[in-house]
Amino acid sequence: MPENDSAPAEAPPAGPATDPVPISGPGPIPGPVSAPAPAPPHSAVRSLLRLWPYVRPVRARLFTAAAVAVVASCLSLVIPLVLKWLVDGPVTDRDMTGVWLGALWLLLLGIAEAVLFGIRRWLVARPLAGVEARMRAELYARLQRLPIAFHDRWASGQLLSRGTTDLMLVRMFLAFPLTFLLVNGVTIVVGYAVLLAQDWALGLVLLVPVVPMVVLCWSFERSYAVVARRAQDQVGDLTTVVEESVLGIRIIKGFGRHRSQAAAFKKLAGQLRTTELGKARLLARIWALITFLPELAVGAALVIGTLRVADGQLSAGTLVAFLSTALALRWPVESIGFLLAMSQEAATATQRYFEVMDAAEETEAGNENKTPGVVLPARPGAPEAPGAADGIRFEHLTFRFPDAPDGAPPVLDGIDLHVRPGETMALVGATGSGKTTLTALVPRLHEATGGRILLDGEDVTRMPRERLRTLVSMAFEEPTLFSASVAENVLMGVAGAADGAAAGGPDSGELRRALGVAQADGFVDRLPDGAATEVGEQGLSLSGGQRQRLALARAVAGRPRFLILDDPLSALDVHTEARVEAALREVLRGTTALVVAHRPSTVLLADRVALLSGGRITAVGTHHELLRDSAEYAWLMSGEREETR
């Protein structure tokens, strides 16, 4: 196939993203479309304080580690005092015994400092790894509880970067900057107290840079916060592009788009590089200034101190101790820049983490989006009490997507439909008529805007989701398989069965039955390890028809009371389709089913057919009745194309 490349499209702005835009025309495969920009960030301190619930269980070890580090750091300030004693005492008096004693003290102080810092690292390593693991587990659990609308708005790469890179930054902050901002702060205060005690005049000289350094740090924090957020969002966008390219590698190769896709990736990587260089420039600037100002003050103190020693106003030992103390404070002062940078990156990572954790979960009540104060009356023929066999009822059902523009018509508008107990209802309509959306409302993958859905007389919004989704089983048009064995994929909806399959247990009778219904047992038995064969990421090691048959087997496993099938046979050849339909008829006799259908062969599985048009059910009847009475249905089933007027 010839190459079809062009200049890369404009890169998407940073932030959460939605699904990729389909390919249409030349140019690179478009990147993710950004979601609305996040709310203005809180201050770094307020953001980092939100980590306290995670840190609280390990606070004893962290406080102990901080105390050990403070003691270790302050030991370095004792060394100048030993030097003062050496210079003014044994060195001046030429006392070699005293010199060796002083050297021994210096060696012991150095060893003690090294041991204490080693103990500090040992104290924080295990608990902070646990904090990171807990945060990652809670983020993953939260993602499972967030509604489909949330996942429609966010790119997977953005979520992945929050669960990996961002949490790594948080752990690094808790392990190093959090401790050493305190340790270095205490060291600086104690060090300046020692300096003032040795000679207050020289100590005041070293205090001169404090005010400009505070102003510089405040300005740096504000500027660095902006570029840190931009860089971390761009990492998420880049992760999304990589993930989409890997999952869509067949499309990229099939359309000869690898060069243009590489160009688009290079553009995003270049933007991230520019942002990272901006961070480096800011950090280099603050580091240079924080290093220069104290060094200038130390130089001035050295000149003044030397003159005072020459005049006999200051002892040589005091000057040596003063300068040694000042040099010992170089690291605590110079580290402020990168400690603030790491803290700001951790604050940004924390904000990004809690953007997901603060998102509203799926609610059990489920009526928040419905018109308040409206109580729907019981329909004639409805069961008197929940639990009595009544099938599936849609009553005055309305739905619009949460992010739909104001004034846009609803996708579904006043749906009234009854699928009788044990009946199979085919749902037919033109592309984009809302068939898939209607079926997704039954297990509450989306929340209805108005009206209600009843399963055997019980409102689905009054049912716990866990119970609801054990009653309703689905097979989607696009089959999704996980990196697990065939058995685990098929039995994932059967309580306890998937765990047994994962543990390597024998194939259950339910597994064989489900594979048989989907006519998948033949090709599964030919796999290297049978039903224990790992299917690989997204099941791409299998053909489209094989994936669809496994998805259908997953839907019928466990004998659900209600079955929702979204065009489950679209990828099958006519001979396999006929065998699957024959087996599926037996399953459908024992369940209440709603089947989205596009072909007459699928429609013939149903007892009755409902035509969805314009967001409403416009006709209900048998296949032959609708062929006779509905011109739209007859046109849809005929496969003819509407003539251009």
C-alpha cells in the first residue's frame, strides 16, 4: 500500500482526553481530544496536606526518621566546634596528643552521621512503598466505580500516568523532600544560632541574603507550578498516543501511516521536551541565585573576619569554626531550590491524583439526573410486587448524554416497551438511532435522565449494582478480552468460577456449555493449552469471529435471568452464524432477552421486534407483521439504499 503521510496535526492540549477520533482522510491519526481544563489548582501545601490520611498509619516511622535525620544533620555542625578547639588549643599549643584526639572525634562524628542517615533511609523505605501501593490500589478501585461517562471523557494514558508517574513522584516527595525540608530548615536555624553565638557581627552578614532568597523562592514556586502541571499533563498525552499506537498497530500498518504517526508522536515529544527545558531553566536560575547569594555573604564574612583576626579582635580558631559552620550550611541552603521543585511536582501529582479520586462515583439510588417530583404510576398489567415475573419494562424512558450541548434533543425520548418474561425482543433501528444506548441503560452503564426501567417489577435504580449486574448479562458489539486464559475470560461473570479457572482448575461444565452455545469449543480445544490458553492483550491473538464467540459465551455463562446482546453475530461467517443461532435459541427459551439486530437472520431469533426511530419506539410486532406494516422496517431489512433526491 502506498504511503499516505502529511504534516502532523496540531497536538492536543494537555489534560484528560476522550476517545481517539476516527481516521478520515490524509494526515496522521488524530490524537486524543482534550476534556475541559482542570479546575484552578490549590496551593502546594493544601494539595500535599491531602496525603495525610495515607501517611497517618506510618507517621511514627516517618517522625522517627525525621528526628534521626535532624540529629544526623546537626552533628555536622559540631564538627566546626571541634575544629575551633583544635586550632585554638592543641594546634596553637603544638599538643600532638590533643590533635590526635580531635581527629578521632571528627572521625566518630562522621561515622555517626553516616549511620544515622542510613537508619533514616531504612525507616522510610518499607512504609512509603506501602503508601504508594495503597494509593495505587485505591485509584484502581475508584476507576472501577466511576461511571462510563467519566471514562468516555478521559484518555487511558492520562489515567495511566496518574497511577504510575504521579504516584512515584508522591512517594519520592514523602521519602526525601518532605523530610529534608524539615531537616534542612532545622539545620539552618541551628547553624545560624551557632554562627551568631560565635560572632554576632559576622552572623548578621550571613543573614543579609535571607530576605531576597525568600522572595526568589516564592516567585520560583509560582512559576514552577505552571510548567510542572503542563509537563505532567503532556506525559499523559504522550502515554495515550503510545498506547493507542500499540493497540492500533494493525490499522497503522494496514494504512501505511507509521511515518505520520511517528511525526505526530515526535511533535508531542518535542512539546514535552520544550516544557522540560523550561523547568530546567527555572531550576538552574533559582539554583544559581540561591548558591550565589550565600557565597557572596560568606566571601564578605571571610574578608571581614580576616581583618578582625589581623587586628586581634577575633581568634583564628573562631574564624575557622565560623567559616566551617557557614560551609556546612551550604548544602541545606543550596538544596532549597530542588527540594521546592520536587515538592511542587509532588503537589501537582497529588492534584492530578485527586482529580480522579474526587470524581463522583456511580450512585446506588441513581435518580439524581431525573426530573424531581415526578412519580410514575404503575402501568396496567404490571406486577403488584417486585420479584413477580414481568420481564423488562421501559416506562417513559428518556436519556441525554451528560455533556450534550444545551438544547440538543435527547437520544431517547419517552421509550415505552415491555419485553415479556421468557421472551426475546429484537431491537432494530438505523445506525445512530440509540439502540446500544438503550441496552446500556438496563445494567445502568449510563443513568437514565427520566422515566424508569423495571426488571420483574423492580426499578433498576433501587437495586444494588452488584445484584443488578448478576441478573443482567451482556455481550457487546465490540468484544473485549483480557490478558488471561480463555476460561477466565468466559467465566468472569460467574461467581467463583473464574477464580477456579485462574487457579488452574479443570474446565467446569458451565464453561463447556457456554463454549458450546457460542460454537467456540472447537477452536478452543485446538489452542495449545485448551481453555487454559492465555489469549493475550485485547485477545488480538484470535480472529474477530473467535473473540466475538468468546464474548457471547461469557454472556450466556451462568444462565443469567436477563440477557442483553448487542449484534452478537456480526463477525461470524454464515455457516458459523447458523450453528450459533441454533444453539442460542435453546438458551433464549430460558431467559428474557433484548437483542440488537441489524440482519434478518438475527431478527428471526426473536419472538417480537421493536423498531427504534427518532428516539422513540415507533412499531412493535413480529418480523412478518413489521415487514407488512412498517415501510421503515422493511427498508432496513431489505438492505436497499435510499435514493438520493
